Amino acid sequence: MNENFEKTVLAATGARDLFRIETIQTLWSGYGEIVRYGLVDTPWKSVVVKHVKMPQGISHPRGWNTDLSHLRKVKSYEVETAWYTSWSSTCGSKCRVPHCLEVDSAEDEVLMVLEDLDAAGFDKRRTRTDWTAFESCLTWLAHFHCTFLGKTPDTLWETGTYWHLETRPDELERLDDSKLRQSAGKIDQLLKDSPFQTIVHGDAKLANFCFNSDNSAVAAIDFQYVGGGCGMKDLAYFAGSCFDEIQCERYEKKILDAYFKHFRQAADELNQSVDLVELEEDWRRLYPVAWTDFHRFLKGWSPGHWKINSYSERIEREVLSSL
């Protein structure tokens, strides 16, 4: 981290000095790192710093080293800084996100100084989930979608999620499923035509949720692909990140019932004036469409991926037959 960025962290926190505690993770394809820093002489004992630095030589673990891929990543960091500076403060306690202390940039580098969620009590991470933890994430998603219902995603992605069709022409071209490839535009349009548009997280997988000690509450991180869309895109993607094909089949109704229970509670708490019956009917209809939309991306991006399973294939067949 350059000297000016160190000064940014110190000024944002009021600390006299800082020290590096650990690298939390490196960013995808060598675009920087996320680091936890300890602080001296300030109420903030630690902060998490997301330091984005555009690489000289672009690399990608699956070989997608194209100009389009690079531009998509650059745009994603622009969106994330916009999220933290202009949008994140709207989130309440039931869709908790890290507080942003400062954003700074210089040439090809960006720095985001964020609250350390571990220090705030969200210090648990999960690679597997039980229903209690899963439903805590559903609560987060429902309150998030309800909070931003009807909002225009100015400064964010016009269409949220990292897999949306307009930014993935290479994967679509490689897709070996001709019927799905031909129907991709219709599927995308069905989701866009929902009268109940909101802001979606865009990468709502289990790894992007931080849990408290008893899994009763969560906070979410990683807002590079936040933008407009139907809330079912987040829900379908999240369920697919947690469960295998048998569980996805078994829990489908339970997932939807729980999500809409929490959405109704959120609407009541937030005084949202929306026809909840109509919204639920519309979004339940679009859940398999959203599932198929991600399935389309996955089959073009990584044809051997474990999420391409019998449940996803059945959902695809049913959606395509309904078009």
C-alpha cells in the first residue's frame, strides 16, 4: 500500500499508526488484495482495506483473459466504490453491510477502508449451512430487496449479477446447449419485464455472508456486481451455492415460503406500499427463470461445473417448454 493510501487509512480512522495483521484474500485474477490492518490509538481496533490495483499482465484461472473480461472487472470496482459511497448507508440492521470509512483512488489503484465485520461480531464463516444459518441469509436478502424495491440503480450496474447476458457474450457463444442459447434473450427479458424491480446483491453466495456467533444474523460483503434486477436472481443463486441437487429439489418450496415470509415482514417494517400478493406471485413464477438464467451462464463458462446437475437441467427444460 502506497504512502498516500496509508495516510488515507489513518485520517479515516483517527489512528496514530497502523500495522498489517493478515491478508484475508487476494482478488480474482490478480486485481489486488483484501487486508486486515490493526490500528493504534483509536476506538477502531482494526479495519479491512480492499486495495484494487489493475494488473500489468492479466491472468484468469479459467482462461478468460479478454479485453471484455478486464473492462467488466474495472467497471465492477467502479460500481463497488459507488455502492459504498452512495448506497450502503441505506441498509438497516437486517441487511447489514460493512460501514465505509473512506474511498480513495490514484491512477490505476482504488482503496476502500471498511469496518471490520469480525470486530463487529460477524466473525464466523461457513462452507456448509444448516437451515438456521440459511434462513438468516434469506432474512438478509428479503430485507435488502425490500429496502431497494423500485429504486433506479444509478451509478450501479443497470442489470446486476456477474453473469447477466449483456456482459457474457463469450460464454454464450461457447454454450453447447443450442436450445438454451437461442432462448437466452427471452429468459433475460422475462426477468427484466418483472414490474417489481429492485437492487440485487449480484454475487449472493454463502462465502459472501459473515455470521454472528449463533448464526441468527448475518452481514454481507463483496458488492462488485450490485445493480438492478428481480430479487429471484439472488435467491436462486444463493440456494444453488448452499445445496446439492437433492436438497434443492427437497427444499424448493420451503426456501420460497421462508423468503416471502421475511419479505412480508420487511415490507411491514419499512412501510413499503406494494401489492405483496402480486409481487409474490410474479417472483415465484420467475424463480425457475432466474435459476435457468444462471444455469445458462454456467454451462458456457464451465461445462463440467458441479452445479450443472439433474435439478438444474429439469428446471431448464420446464422453463424452455413454457416460452
